[in-house]
Amino acid sequence: MNPVALRRLRGLLRKEFLQIWRDPSALAIAFLLPAVLLLIFGYGVSLDARNVPLALVTQRPGALAASFTAAFSHSPYFRPRPFLTIQEAERAMRAHEVQGIVWLPSDFARRAQAGGDAPIGVIVNGVDANDARIVEGYVQQVWATWLTARARRRGEAAPTPLSVQPRVRFNPAVSSRDYLVPGLIAVIMTLTGALLTALVIAREWERGTMEALMVTRVTMREILLAKLIPYFLLGMGGMAASVAIAVLLFGVPLAGSWWVLAGASALFMLAALGMGLLISGFARSQFVAGQIALIVTFLPAFLLSGFVFDIGSMPRAVQWITHVVAARYFVAILQSVFLAGNVWPVILPNALALAVIAAIFLGLARTVFRRRLD
């Protein structure tokens, strides 16, 4: 770039930074919006089931039945409520007062003391399939723990010949927040990165300042660089703030390197800003640009990135579609860097995919932004 072009670029950059300083909306998109969304989603979205209301029906109360039902009272996963009959418990579940029912039939104590099978009835509300599976697993866990403790008190062998000693790697507490918050950062930064450029450039189309720029001697490359560099720095600042919230407020561990995280974030931010530039090339209204950014960036990132829904469980056609979603690759990098560390077989292929996607979007934006006013 020749000295004259560099002077023009410096002038354009100065104009952009002054515009950002005088118009706080860009600062709000870069810093306030990610913080608010991260707090809302971080505290509101959880795959952990705690204090699940559970109906306990004991047809013939006794010491053994009381011992078993007490195990639910001591569990952090359940908030048990006693019912006299199964009919009352089913009415409560239909009214969404409880999420499941544990039913001890009248011969529970006799069959348990006789050493035979002592089945219990478990009825789970299956409207939410995920919660239903979680509640069912928790009930089975309480049942197995109670059987083992009862056998130990009686000096008997454990009720099963297997001794399972589970070890959970990378997320020992099995906390859904530690798993979800890194993915949330990717989803939120997808939206904010696209909005930073889409709305700001659309505003210039509305005000007529873009046409004024185009009749000067500046080239389209200089205009795009002047738009890209300031908002890249703003987006990286918002990314740093989001990571700080994740680590300091939510307590998510950062096992990997800050430098690896910064490098991957820079690639992703270029891809997100490229999407915003491309959107602003077609939408010259802030309202339209905002709606398009929400639909083509936030929703695919939320649904198709593997942040909540496992990509391997999706239909094959949808799995192919996820390959064009930049957040898919950034979510994989974030979850690896935060929870597992610098796992290069995960980081390098996904970083390469982000670089390719960023190059494609920026190239398309350059093609769309031709020097014309139509």
C-alpha cells in the first residue's frame, strides 16, 4: 500500500473511531450485549436437574419403606412430596405439580425382607424427554445407593457382583454450566460480531455517508479495511470481557492457553465480521440488517453448532449443513481449551476451518461491495 493510500486509511480509521466514540450503540453491541446475554443464558440455561418435585406413594408404611423414602429426602436432586394414593399422585403430575412418582406397593417390605425381588413403580412425566431421562436416572441411582447401604448394614454382599468406580475426565463435577458457558460465548459472539458491522454500515447507507465516501478517491478495499479493523478490536474486547465473566463469575476452568484462545477468537471474529459485512452489502436498512443477522447467524449458531444439541444425533443432511456454520468449529475449540486444554488434534482442524470460512465471507463481502450506488 503506497503512502497516499496509507494516509487515506489512517483518516478513515480516525473517522471510524470518532464515530464509535460519539455513538455508544457500537460499544453497547460489543460489550453490554454479550455481558447481558451471557448472564441471562449462563444462569437461565442448565441441563442439571435439581430439586425436582417427586411424589412418594407408600401403600403400606413401615420401617423399610421409610428408610427408602428417606433416601430421596437426603438427595439434592429431589424435593419429595408424600401422597396417600397413586390416584392423587397422578393427578398432581397431570397438574405439573410433580415431575415423577415413586410407588411402593403393599408387598414391598415383605418381598424385600424375603430376599426376593421387591419392585417399585416409577412413573415419569415424559413431556420433556430430556428431564424424563434425567429423573429416571436419578431415581435408579437413589435405588442402587439405598440397596448397597442396606446390604452393608446387614453385613451382606452387595446386591450386584459389579463394582463400578466412574471417573469423569475434563468436567469432574459434571456441571452443565462448565459445558454450556464456553458454547454460549461462541453463540453470543456470532451475533454481536455480525451486528457490529451489519448495523453500522447499514446506518451509513441510511444517512447517505456511504455514498459520500464512494465519490471520494478512497478505494473499496480501504473502506472495508476501515470498517473491519475498528470493529475487530471492539469484538475482541467483547470476547475478552465474555471470557472474564465465564472464568471469574461462573467459575468455568480455563485449562488451555490464553494465547491459543486469543488466536482462535481472532479467526472466529474475522468470520463473524465477514458475515456482517456480507449482510450489509445486501441490506441497507438497520432494521432489515438486524433481522437478517439474527436469522442467519444467531439461530444456526444456537441450533447447529453442537452447543446444546449433539451434531452426531442429527439427520445426515443436517450434519452436512452444520459444516458451513462457523460457530460449530469455535464451540469445539472453546470447549477443548476451557475444559481439556490445548488439544491440538481438535484445535488445529477447527482453526483451519475458521480461517477458510473467514476468507470466504470476507471475499464475498469484497465482491458485493462494488463501487456503485445502485
